[in-house]
Amino acid sequence: MTAPDWLADAVFYQIFPERFANGDHSLDPPDVQPWDAEPTRDNFLGGDLQGIIDHLDHIQAVGANALYLTPIFEARTNHRYDTSDYFTIDHRLGDLATFRRLLAACHDRGIRVVLDAVLNHCGDGHWAFTDVVANEAQSAYVNWFSVEGFPVTPHPEPNYRTCSGCHYLPKWNAYNPEVRDHHFRLARYWIEQGIDGWRLDVPYYINRNFWRQFRDVVKPLGEDLYIVAEEWRDPAEWLQGDLADGTMNYTLRDLVLGFTADQTVDAAAFSAGVNSLRERIPSGYHHGMLNLLGSHDTERVLTRHHGRTDAALLAFTMMFAAEGAPMLYYGDEVGMTGENDPGCRAGMVWDETAWNRHLLTGIQDLAAKRAALPALRRGTLRASAIDPDTVLLMRTLDDAAAAAIVHRGQGTTVQPAADADLARLLGQPLHLDPCSAIILGTH
């Protein structure tokens, strides 16, 4: 078993639905704030599914052909990781008909859609949990959670298991067969609606047998369905053929940003780290990795690079040249800034006069080169250091080759003899300007 083949050609675009675009003001909550209001953990700006439909042209123009949406099911918060009903689209985002229109519009454009499976915990507004609160030990759902006593109370400390101590995120009892049946039914339901896969939220908090059964439910429904696990450390355990097709590649992110933003990692250490990571990933799963530089759980890419567009473009070049599907977090492509949650969750900037055009065109060029060069999408990766400030990312596919040369220093000249594979692409010495990168390739 290997990851679905389409992932080798995928470029993902991650959307935090509440903050991407407001396409239907009739859905706005009563306390909606202006679109450019400072993001907080509690406020609503009115983003919805119609807003995504309205801006699919932008997503395609960036070069993306797959979407990853953070949760869209009924919840109380703007992030919606506190699900109240997994079978209902959040009323502030739209309804099932709107979601079906979104899926149809995406699929008509060749864009796949992956949803967020938040199955470790729900919200304290979920109907099963509120029944436990109301009926205590007599509730039919009392064993769907791990409640230590009655009355159920969130303060001063929850007397029930939660996700990371958050009182409004009661943890599911995944050992309960009724809970598993609930989770597997919702997985099937949304696949039947037409989604293309699931991203697993904090899957390391649930026993692996659950996820093996989850895979056994999902995969018979379509060989192209994608299962990608959130993982901040080593991905290997998820890629043994029984759990996931890939992980969110935070390991690669750390190496890239260590080289381009923090400069705590030199070219030799970066190359050693990337090559070691590649060796740990089993054959057939490299293209299933979901590569990222920013997400709803991190500071924004330009912020991490202290506003330096040239340095940020080095990082994007390395991400697009690596094995795995590159993923853009909404707004990073136009130069949005912001610290980690809630700063990274501001409303998408739609005023094009405020866009960082150099960054946007650079990312579009990277996506175009990836689309044009099969070796850059599907070739085997090897990283090496040309000098302490210059990395070579070489991708080879049969007789074809592609290379990204990334230089963070004050300028350098790369000789063809620096690498045997590079010599095939580079006929003469190549001068690189300060903090610059180039992609070379054969078709």
C-alpha cells in the first residue's frame, strides 16, 4: 500500500473558513466585527463557504489544486475545533447545499477537498455531552466520555477528561464501540458527500487501533482518498501502511525555517536532516507528505522571516522542491503577517493594492515550475551542501532531473563540478545574487 498517486502532483491551499472571505452576509452572527478587525480567539468576522466559492479563481491563480479546510461542522467558536454536531455544516458557514456547491465547483476545476477530522474531542455544546451534564449517570451517553463524578463541572478543574486541559473540549472515550461507530459513520457520511480525504487532528492522543479501524473504514470507499495525520515530530510511525498516507511535515518545516529564517541550521545540517528524514519515511509515502511553512497553529511565514520577502521566498522554494505536496496557508502568498494564534488567523486581505506582489509572483512561479517539471513533482530527492550558505535540492526521475539551488548568503558562484547530477543541468558557472534561489530542470 502506498499514498494516493495524485498527491505527487498536488499543491494544497489551507483555509481557516471563518477568516477567508464573507460571501453571504445573511449568515453573519449578530456580533460580527469588521473584516479587518484585529483577530482574537473569540471574535467572528463572517467568513463562510460561499466566500470560498467566490474566490476559487484566486486559489487556482496561486497554483493550488487541493484544499484543506479546518473544521466546518456546527460549533461555538470561530475555529470550530469544539464540534457540536459532526453531521451538520455550521450555520454561520452555510448549509449542506452550500457545501455541495463548493465541492462541485472545486471538482469542476480539478481541485480536491480535504476536511478536518477532530475525533479526539468535541465541544461542550455537543448533544451527547450536554445530555451527560443534564442526566448525569442516567444519560445514555455517560460512557461516551470519561467523567469522574457528578455534577459535571468545568471549574476550577474539569472533572472529566479533556483535550490539553481545555474545559470546553471534552475528550471522547474512543474505547467505547458506540463512539467508534459514531466517528466511523461521520467519516463515511462526508466521503459520500464527495470529499477527497481527511486530515486527522491531534491523532497522537488516540490509540492507534482506533486509527487502524478508521483507515479500514475509509479506504474501501475510494483508493484515492487521502488520510493525513497531524504530527509535529517523527512521521515514520504513521506511514507503515496501516494508519495514514502522510503527515503534516513539521519536521521539514523546522529544517527549512532553521536555514532561511533563524539561520540556526547551516547547509550541511539542513541537508543531513532532510536526507535522514527521507530515509525514515517508507517507500511509497514520500509523495504523501503534506509540506508546510505556516498554518493556523504557527506564526505566519513572513513574520517568522522578520518581514524579509527574499528570505521567505527561499523557504517557499525549498518547500516546493521537496518531496511531498506543498501547502500554502491562506494569505501567506500575499504577505500577510501575524504571530501565532490568534495573530495568524486574521481576515484574508482582499485589497490587492496591499498585496506583496513580489512574494505572490514568486510563489506562482514556483507552482508553475513544479507543474512543468515532472522530476520536481515525482523525482527522488537528495539534498547536499555546496557551501555553508548554499543548499542543493536535487530531484531525479529516470533520465529527467530538477534542482533547486538556494543561497542565503551575500552572493556566490556555483560550479557545475559541485555535483555530478547538477553538472547535467548546469553547463557553466552560475552566479547567485545575495539571498536568492533558482530552479533548473529538464522535461
